[in-house]
Amino acid sequence: MTAAHIFCLRRCQSVRHMLAALAVLAITGAARAEPVDVDGLYMMTPEADCSVLGLGGALKIEDGVFYGAESRCEMQDPVEIRDMRAALYDMQCKGEGTEWSERAMVMRAADDGLILVWDGYAFHYQQCVAPPVLGATAATPPPVAARVVEIDTTDAAPPPAD
């Protein structure tokens, strides 16, 4: 056997392995995963006002778009995480005049909240319980209930003289 034959055997075997690996990937469904169902509103802080989107309020995920504090991210190319209610997404984000790309893991929490993991940061958000008016802002505070006190003026003393 010549050196050329040995080279071909090694090279051809590598090519066969590579082709076999590609075939396995195609067969096992390396196609896009179904997105994880995390659509909803989530409180940014425990005191958040769920009727307000953004700072002081809620973040929203709807139809593959993540709406955060003064930003929005298109959630693209989901990769399902096996045996978890989670997926990795390529996030194409815009906000405050800039654009950026991030990789994020989104997971449904055991309490039906949201776990969001960015590189080096993990957050847990409680789900908003009452269905708010989406996109609404709190322009004025809600009215405060007033207590009405009736005064009996029949026996009132005359006003003091100056």
C-alpha cells in the first residue's frame, strides 16, 4: 500500500464521518425548535404597576417580541433546551437610539413567572395577575376615596368675634 492510499483512507474516513454526522443532524431535527410559550406580562419589581409597560411597570413578551425598559428585542432562532420549558434565543434589540444583539435563555418558572438569563445575569419575574390595559400608562393617579363627615349646624355656636 502506498502513501497515497494511506492518505486517501484517512482523508476519506474523515469525510465519511463528517457526512455521517451531517446526516444524523438532518434526521434528528436540527431544524428550528418551537418557541417556548412565555407570552404575557411580568412585573419588573414586586411593586410594579402592570398597567404600565417599561420602567416602574411590566415587561411584555408577545408574538416573539420582548418589550423591556425602553427597548424591544426580536426573539429569533429558538433552540429548545431538552427536558425543560426553556429555549435559547438570538435577541435583536433596539432601544434608546442603539441596536445590539444578545443571546438569552427564556424559561417558564415553576410559579408561571419568567426566568430570563442574559450572559452573566439571571432574573425571575412574577407574572402580572390582573389583565391590564396593554400599552396604557398611568397619566394620573387613581382617585382616593374620601370620607364624608356631616356636621350638625343646628346647635352650632356663633363664630368668634374678631
